Amino acid sequence: MNWRIRLTWWDKLLLAIMAAAAVVAFVRFATGIGTIANINNAYPWGWWVGYGIMTMIAVGAVGFTMTALVEILGVHRYHSFVRPAVLMGLLCYTSAITMLMVELGRPWKVWMVLVSWAPTSALYEVGWCAFLYLTVLALEFAQVPVERLGWGRALRILRVIYIPIMLLGVTLSHLHQSSLGTLMTLIPHKVNELWWSDNLPLLYLFSAMMAGPAMAILEHLAAARWLGFAPRMDLLAGLARIEAWIVGLFFAFQMGDLFYRGAVDAMFAASWFAVSFWVEIVFGLMVPFVLLMMPEVRESRRGLATACALVIAGVLLHRLNVAVIGLRVRHWETYVPSLGEVTITLGITAAAIFAFGWLARILPIHEELPAPEGKPLPEARVAGAWRGAEGVS
């Protein structure tokens, strides 16, 4: 296998961002978190949790959503989206855990969650499920490099355990996506009524499911442009139709929850909370829903990219609204992410993008591309998404 790739200007930009983040991270661990972060008693989590944990894990749901769609629901025409989706999920979860390690006061103690016993703790469930799901994603994706390296015995073992591992992964992802919402229900006095709800576990799960197809579409369009293959617009249009229904159902559920809780008045209050809420609703749900319902948008690369980018931005803002922006604080307590927080976040995100681009160029991630180095792929395949299903378009 040829591990070398030609660095483009985009790769060099990502490496520069990673280098800057590494310097800031060194300062953080050498001098303490207070020297680079603006988190405080009023805003104890801040940007790293709002974006790094809440949003990266939501975006990482692309792995379980596409796997469930293809392998469990049997929509095999989307099988070519599963390998990139699993890789994106693996990198998103790795990024989220890396950001968590940066924020923790004693990150070398993170392993203790594996030997502690606190089954009634929402955070304990999040930690265990995230760790197990990251392991499952690694095992799922391991088939790709093992197949490429020609390790027949290891490949046969992975194929034997694939189905139970895949089912376990979908289950675990459902559990911890909702557990993140459970974590926020524990502080009703802290989160503004526009976002706090007993249904936050379901809202978090559904928003993660909404982010999945949007990320799959964006990745396919970006890969088609940078790797030089023709995008499957017929498949993207079908996936965009599914995404439109998910966005519409999430919007209806979120608004129904607001009416049920009697929080409608807060939507029209003269406050920054209401402004942030309407930005989330209008640009993160209503506009992309309308766009995705239009056939001409579903058949357009630019239209699909715009609509799906708005969905992802809406998920990001929803998580930030719940975990950071929507916190109830005294009027003199403020929080603005520091340059150090943003730099480390950008560096970890850049590392995930760089790793994806590198792996996509040396491994058969996209079925639309010929095998790397012109070598044919092994004939032995497993059923479902990990093979090019014969006769299925």
C-alpha cells in the first residue's frame, strides 16, 4: 500500500492550523486551562462542550444513521455511502474525545470511567456508550484497511462479527445520543425554557438522526469535487428527500414540545434568547426544509450543499443554545470563547478533515473511484453495505 499522498494547498492549510493548535494545547497543559480558556463558574462547559462534545457527537451520528438505513432498513441502493459515513463517525467521535481530554482537569484519569460503577449517572452512561461505540466504529471500519492489505484471516474474522457489531453500534449510538439530552434535563434551573424540556433526550436523538443524511450528502459532494468523480445525483436526490421528511418531523416535534410545555410566550419575548431561537428555527429547519422539498434543489449540487449545510449549522446552534447560549446567568456574568479555545477546536477539526482526506486517497472508501494503484479489490465480500451489491444501483 502506498501511504504517500501529494499535499495540496488545502492539506498544507490544515497542517498549519493543526500546528497552531498544538502550540496552544502545549501551553494549556503546561500552564493550566485558565491561561487559555474563558470558562467560569457561570459557564463551566463553554465552547469545547457545546461544539466539541455535543455537536461533534451529533455530526458523528452519520455513521449509525447510514448504517441503520442500509443494513437494518434494507435500503441497499445507498450502500456506497456507508464506508465514508462510518469513517466520518469514527473521526468525529475521536475528535470529541480529544476535545474532552483537553478540557478535563486531569485527562489522564479519564480511563477510570471504565472501572467505576455509577449506573444511575447520565454522564456515566454517556462515557461508557461513547467509548464502546468508538470501539465498534473502529472494528467496522477496520475491514477497509484489512481488505486493502490482503490480511485474509483477519478479514474473515471481521466479517463474521460484522452483523452483531453493527447492531451493537446502532444500539449504543441511540443510547448515548439520547443520554446527552438526559444530562441537560438535570439542570432545569440553568437552561432557558425555550430549550429545556423533559423531551431533550428525544430531541437530541432526533437532531442527531437529522444530521446524519445531511453530512453524508455534504461529504459525497465534497469528495466528488476533490477526488474527481461524478456525484451520484440520483442517489443524493433520494437521500435529500428522506432528509426533508426528517427535518420536517423534527421541526413539528420541537414546536409541539414548546406548545405542550407552555413556553410559546418565550418565543416572542424581547430577548437575545428568542433571537437565537428564531435563527435556529428559521435557518436551521424551515429554510432547509423548504429547499429540500423542491425537486430543482434536490437535483442541484449547490442547492443540496446549501440546504444540508444549513441543517448542520442548525444542529450546531441547537446544541450551543442548550449547553452555552441558553444558560440562565446573572446579567454581569458573560462568556465569549477565547482565541485559545477556538484555535484548539479548529486544530482538532482540521486533523479530522486531514485524516479523512488522506485515508480517502489511499483506501477504497468511495466505490466511485478505481482501486488505489490500479489494483483490483478482493472478490470476497460480505452482504450489505460493505460490498458493491450486485444488481443494486
